[in-house]
Amino acid sequence: MGVIAELIVYVIVDILLLGLATLLLPLLSFGRARVAPADAPGPFPFHGFRRASDGRVEVGRSQVGVYTLLVLLILLALWLIAAGR
């Protein structure tokens, strides 16, 4: 059962949330922010944001799934509030 749960979490977090953030972050920030590539050199701070050498903001791959999930939950809550009126 543990392997199945781990696979579900991997699919949700790594594929869906990371893929969604990789597509939407540059689009919504007009190219000023992006998800860091998998082979990005150097560590990220605990919050997951840093400046790249070209001046853009990079978000660490391990933190971007959590941030995307938070944004989606806020949007879901706003949608539920609007639908309840």
C-alpha cells in the first residue's frame, strides 16, 4: 500500500503541479520568473526563491509543487465562495 500511495503523490506533485508551474509561471510573470532547471547549480534558500545570473527569479523544483498547490487551493476556495452566493 505504501508504494501505491507514494506513486500517487509522485504523479500529483511532480508531474501535474510541476508541469503546471513550469508552463504558467513564465506566462503569468511575463518571463520574469521561471522554475529552475533540474540541473541548476547551487542550493536554494529555504523559501525556494533566488535570482538567476540573468536577473530572473528562479523557483526551486522541490518547492514549486507546494506553491502551486497553495495557489490552486486558494482558487478553489474563492470559487466555492463565489458559487455559494
